[in-house]
Amino acid sequence: MTTAATHQAGPAAVPPPGVFPPAAVRAAPRERLRRAAAYCGPVLAVYGVLKFAGFAVFMFLLDSAGDFREKHPRFGGGAHTWDVLGSWDGWWYQQIALHGYDPALVPVPGATGMITLEGNSAAFFPLYPALMRIVSEVTGLGPYGAGMTVSVVFSFVAALGIHAVTARLGGYRAGLVAAGLWAVWPGSGAEWAVYSESVYTAAAAWACYAVMARHWLTAGVLTFAAGLARPTAVTLVAALAVAGLFAVRRRREGIRRPLAAVVIAPLGAAGYLAWVGHRMGDWGGYNKLQDGAWGHKFDYGRHSFDVLTSVPVGRFDYMFAMPMEDTIGVGVVLLVPVLTVLLIRLRPPAVLIVYTVLSYLMVMATQQYFGNVSRYLLPLFPLFVPLAVAMSRLSRTSLAAVLGTAALASGSYAGYVLFELGVP
């Protein structure tokens, strides 16, 4: 599919594809700022309006139900509706921002079941709480306010990155739709919460864009940063390595910059895991903590298969069952292969395909709360591309109706269900 047809849909003053018009680099600072605003403004507006609409519905549903008032603040409760956004993982991130890490493998006394270890902060990667700490120190905000600030700001950074990637494949207007899909996708409730999804997705999207633009060192550094945000960044490392290999084999550039990127990329995740293992006195300590304290382990997809064969027939007798969340999760899981095939038909760069496929397989092959799968798959932004390219052909009225309806509905399926009916 060519992109010429989709290019004409963008604003006349905004030449696609790419992040910023090349001429802006040579223009005066004021002119560069004007052109950047003209290019980025619609992206930020589309994402912000749709996200705020869903967020408002989410807050209204929380307040109307009032269930959160009966729960412990650490597990989805609090005095105010917004306290819910800092519970569960958010509680742990706030503790890290306040007190740092205390890696340890502490047995639960007398434990005989699956949970044999006390949970501790080492399970959560350091980039997001470090950013929280910096923002808190600079602004005077507490850990909750700093965490929300970081998440909201990086959700917009992620929207710009998703737009940049999509615009290179389908034109400016398709990029706008992709940014809108990021606002309403299942699991998107975590974007404006004390969670690391926005930070990780921003790093991943811009890393993929840097690979597509052959800015290898930038891609390596961004992948390094992603590895400090989430362990799933190993899929991004692999995607960058494959893209670098293809670039070298096709002799599109020398070997030094791609090789440097490949060397830099895994150091974030590997460095943190090595530090945790050293502090615990066990080089496999991180995996043991995830398994023994949270029931997360690589099981070759057995748990996912159990859920996928149980939910469609109305059975919820498997481990960690949460009916509403799991039903949404099954829908998302079944949608991913379809969108992946449509993505491949667009013949995108290898980095997008490898990142998407490996990320999907990694999530599906891990035993965990299946209801969280919509959040775990949220960073698979390349899946937005085929939908965005197809939807970009719709009229503005049709697009507003589709995305607007999805935004309002997302307050329930992507927000309330995730944080109130399940365990985010």
C-alpha cells in the first residue's frame, strides 16, 4: 500500500511524513516553534480530548459506585476517587520514590501454597519511580502527584511517538487516528495513573521511530531507557538487533552505529536485573521473587490456554479468575493476531513486526493475572497502524463519532473494569 493517497489528508501547512518538517531545522527559532506547534498541536489535542473524555467517565463511575471507599488504600481504596489511581502497583511505585529499594527473598512463614515469598519493591523497575522522585524534588509534589504528572506528560510523549511511526507508514491523518486509538485502547486506563505504561510506551515508540529513521545511537539509548522501565523491553532489544542486522546486510549503512546501538540497548534491563540479583545474593532472584511473591512465571502459555478455553464457555474456575476483566482480555488477545496480519500486509519495517510479535508471545507465555493482559498489551502500539490507516479514509464526522464513542466507553472497559472490578 502506498502512502500518497493518505498524505493529502493532512493539513496543508504540515508536510508528512515524519516528526517535524525538514525545513523547520533551517528556520529561525520562532519559525521552528510555530511549525512544530502546527505539526504537534493536532496530535496532542486529539489524544488529550479523547483521553480526558474517558477519564471523566471513569471518575464519574468510580464516584457513583463508591466501592473504593470500602477498600484498603493499598488495594484500590481511599478517601477520594483519584486515590484509586495510586493503588496496587502505584502504591509500590510511591514507596520506591519515597524510600528506595530493599531487594530481598523473604519466605512467608508456614507458606504451603503458590505464594511463598513476601513481596518487595525489587519487582518494579526503576525508571518510573526515579522520574517521580525527580519531579517531586523539583515541584514539591508528593509521590502521588509526581507519579500522575510523569504519567500524564509521558502519555502525550507516547502519543507523539505513535503518531510519528504511523505517519511514516500511512500519512499524517493516519497518525492522528493512531494517537486517538492510544487514548481509547483496552488497558488505556493505566496511562493516567501511577503506573509505568506511559513511560515505557513513549520510550518504545520513539525507539522504533529512531530505528526507522536510522538514528541508531538514539534508538539504542531509548531502548536502554525502556529496559529500565519494564522487563518486557527485551523484546524491543531483539527488534532493534534484527533491524540492525537487516540494515547491515542490505549495506544501507556501516556496521559501527547499528552495532553500538545493539550493545547499548540491553544494558538497562540487564543492569537492573544484575543489581537485584547481587543485592539478593541470588542471580536469579528477580524471577524467584516474581514467581514466589506474585505468581508470575514463564509457563509456556499454559495459564493463557486455560483462560482462553474457559472464558468462552462461561467457566471461571481457573487461577486468578476475574470474569469481567478476563472477558475483555480474551477479546484483546484474540484481536492481536488479526491486527498483526494486517500490519504485516502493510510491509512495515522489521522492527515493528519483531517488537509486536515477541511482546505478544512474551505476555501469552507468562502465568499472571490474565485480567491484566489488556494493560500488558497496551504498549503494542504498532497494532494501531493498520486500523489507523483504514480509519483515516473516514470523514471527520465519522471519525469523531467512532473515536468519541470509544472514548466515552473507555471510561468503563479501560478504566473502571481495570481498577475497580479487577486488579490492575
